[in-house]
Amino acid sequence: LLALTILGNNSAIPAYGRNPTAQVVQTNDENYLIDCGEGTQLQLSKYSIKRSKINKIFISHLHGDHYFGLIGLISSMGLIGRTNDLHIYAPAPLEQILHLHLQAANTTLPYQLYFHALKEEGEIANDKKISVKAFKVNHRIECFGFLFTEKKNPRKILPERAKAYEIPEAYYGELQKGKDYTTKKGTIISNEDVTEAATDARCYAYCADTIYDETIIPKIKGAHLIYHETTYLKDLEERAAARFHCTTVQAGNIAKLAGVEKLLIGHFSSKYELLDDFLAETKTVFENTELALEGACFKI
Amino acid sequence: LLALTILGNNSAIPAYGRNPTAQVVQTNDENYLIDCGEGTQLQLSKYSIKRSKINKIFISHLHGDHYFGLIGLISSMGLIGRTNDLHIYAPAPLEQILHLHLQAANTTLPYQLYFHALKEEGEIANDKKISVKAFKVNHRIECFGFLFTEKKNPRKILPERAKAYEIPEAYYGELQKGKDYTTKKGTIISNEDVTEAATDARCYAYCADTIYDETIIPKIKGAHLIYHETTYLKDLEERAAARFHCTTVQAGNIAKLAGVEKLLIGHFSSKYELLDDFLAETKTVFENTELALEGACFKI
């Protein structure tokens, strides 16, 4: 149900064919776009991800490699005649920038654009399938991570059992919520007798750009999948800190301390052509690590 | 000396792997960038065009497919430590947009950015090798074409002849400007006797996005090479006019009436996958036409 597709993994300047940051969380119904570096609309086409299913876009911070592709995507959505609402969650200054771009082109979008300025931590979006929380991370400018949690499926009814107890179908909705059933004679039928547990709610944490900071651990604890930046290899820990970025080993530590299932690493500095060492170094700390390679799709 | 490289030729929405508009006029010393659609910095890398030799950027108008890549290019130039001045010639509203983008990222560029707001027609840039004039074209929003004229080389001195007349070398600069020489005895040595004519000054006209408009003809008359948009094939003349664009046949007409040597066509609508008909239709009116294909380099 929940999958994550990587559209870009490079930091700052595009290099070695690697694009700037963008990712898509996918459900059957919707695509949730996280960050939108320059060229994201082309990457969406390349990997056949439907723009029409993107209704919510989350921008972590206003460094260009995380949002310079947004105005192009918004404009193209208008040109192809989109009518569905589009929601953007981003630091406040982006609103005026988008407004000026549209004004300069004398553009009126054929759809409604809702801008939600990120301020505090907490839930920012909530729909049928997914809840999204924003959490602050420590970067050079205001920056947010995002926690995507699948809504816990309702309990699954065991129809043979429910029929055997003659529970009316009109009550099935209550059973799914976990309620017991009381017969006309007053006998209590335990919910566990006629339903089985929902599958576990899956959870993905996007930790954006950040300096090494253990205070994010309680915010992402127990996530099934996390993405954590590794701009530099471990020998450049000082440079990483000076620029509010992380190394391989640091990302591995965060994953280990947060007790997550799997770690994706990305936001590689343009100084590196080969990425093998990123994976090897991170795995020394946290074994279940993968590179956030472009086009790769991960089950959450 | 003067060449033109195409980096993008598509209109509005990127399609079929075609990128939005960007072109580079190249001399031995400098690259002059014309328009800068999203992804232009990647196209520059792809076609090995040095960013460091770009000192002047000309933006025709503020529709996104002509400038959404500019902020990314400007930022990257800063990140790689550029120190040379950069001059941008564009419609006025772009200045504030660039300013807000830089401010949002808390970026101070390590080089000086000079913004020149386009207002009137006339010469806007003038350096050792090239003069650039802006001219107005008729589009949905304020829009400018650009005329690049190579500076006429100075007259070439014939050293044997000049020595035979005992003309002092200190006077050679005046000879190059076309002046005659008067000997101490008062004899006039005709300039034509000791120099030969410079090669013809080459001229390229970029006509930007425009409705069919014969009033641009005197502005581009006699250019060696022109680029004229052909957003649509000839059967969509009405749609072209409604959107302030042109068809193949209309671009051919402009080239013919302006008496240019060669015509490049581009800005193809995303509705067309194949471009063959664009070339065939335009050639029925103006034979020396070529498609502005990405990566193609034309001698001016």
C-alpha cells in the first residue's frame, strides 16, 4: 500500500547525472511529493508517476535544491488543465515567491492552490489513508522533517464467525472499530472472536537536511523506514557539522538509536562521483541501509 | 567566431524529452545565455558549455518555460565560488523574484549580480566582441527579442605596404579605424592602399515568443541567422494567434521578408511528438530552414 520512490538524491549542485532532492510517497489513491528540486517534473514523467494524483506537496526548507522545481510543476499542472485542489506545506516565505512568479506571467491557475505555512511541530495533513506530522530539524535555515503514518486499517471481520453468532451486518462497522457485540439475550460476544487484528500501521520518516542531532530520535522512533541525509563520508565530520549536514556514520547512529527497520541515505555532496563508500560506511553502524538511488522504489 | 548552441526547444510543458527554451551564443571568450528554462544548468553540463564563461544572461519574458531555470543557475554559480560579475537583462519583475529566492535561503552570492531591467528598444550590452540590442515583440506579456551583432573587425593592415610608405607603427591603430595617412611632405596615403576590409560583421536575431507580426522585420533585416518560434503547424493558425504564437508558414514568411540567410525554428508545442512536419512546412516558404534541435550548434 505504501511505497516510496526516489526522484533525486544529490545535494546543492546537480552532478554526475544525479538530480536534487525529491521523493514520492505512494498509496493506491494518491502520490505525496516530498521536496521538489529543479527538474522534478521531468523526473515524475521519467518514472511514470502521475502528477494528477499529487494533491499534497511537502517542502522541508527553502534551499534551492529542495524546491526550485516547484514553480515549474505548479505551472505545468495549470497548463494541462488541472482542476483539483493542490495543497502545499512549506516554510512561510515560499508563499510570496510563488505569488510573484504567477503574477509575473499573468497566470491564473485553473485550480485552487492552498498554501499552508509550516510553523509548529505536529499533524499538518490527515486524509483517508495517511496522517502527516511535521517535526523540526536543525539546519542552517528553518527546516522540517515529515512523518507519514498509514492510518491503521479497521479490524478485519471473520464473516463465518460473525454469521454463526447471528450478528446483524448493520453492526459490522462497530465490529471493525473493535467493539464487542451483545446479543438480545444479553450474551457478550468478544470482538476478538469475530474479527482479526488489522495489519500494522506503516510509518515513514523523512529527516530532511540536518546536522547530527539526537533530539529527533523520539520523533521518529520505531518508524519502519527512515530517510536520513549523508552529505559527506565519515572523514568529513567537521565539514558536515560546519554546514549543518551529516556523515554516513552519524546517519547510521540515528537509525540505530531510533530503532527503525530500515534506513535510506541520500543528499550526497557533488564532490563524490561514486557512492559505494556511503553504503559501506553506514552499514558498519546500521546494517539494513540502502542508497536512495534515483528511480528506486522502496516498500515502507 | 560566433556560434549558437541550442539547449532547449520546447514550449510550455517539457515533453518527449524536449527541454524548455535556452540557447547560447558563443565566441572564443564568452558564452551569452538567452533564456533559461528549467533544467538549463543540467543542459549546460550535458553539452559541455562552461558556466564560468557566461557573464551575461538575456531573458526574453517571464513565462516560466523561459526563465524557471535561472535561479538554479545563479545559485549554483555561487556554490561553486564564482567571483566574476554576472549581468542579467530581463523584464523588471524578475529582480524582486530573484531577491526573494536568495533571501529565503539566506544566501549571499560570492559574486556581484547586476540586474538590468529591459524597458525600451535599443542597445543593452556592448563589449569587446559583441553588441546586443533588445527589440519588442508582440506576446501575451511584455516580451523582447535580442539582436547579437559581432563587432566589425578593425581593417586589416597590409604590413609590407605600410612599411613601403614608411608609416610609423604608432599610427597603425588609426589605419585600422580607416583613416588615411599624411606624410611629412604632405602626401596623402589612402587607407585602402595600406589596409584591407574587415570580414563582414555577423548578426543573429532571437525573436522570442511572438504572434505573427511583420513590424519586427526592419529590426532583424539582413541578419545572417534568425531564430523564430513555430509553436504550431500551419493548420492551427487561429490557435496560434489566440495564444500570441506563430505557425511554420508564418515564421517562414518573416524570414523571407526580412531577407535573412538562415532560419531556425523551435518552441514546439507539447502536443507534437514528431517534428518533421515543422521543417517540411516551413521550407515550403523559406528553404534554408533548420530545426533548433537540442545540442545542435549553428555557425552564425
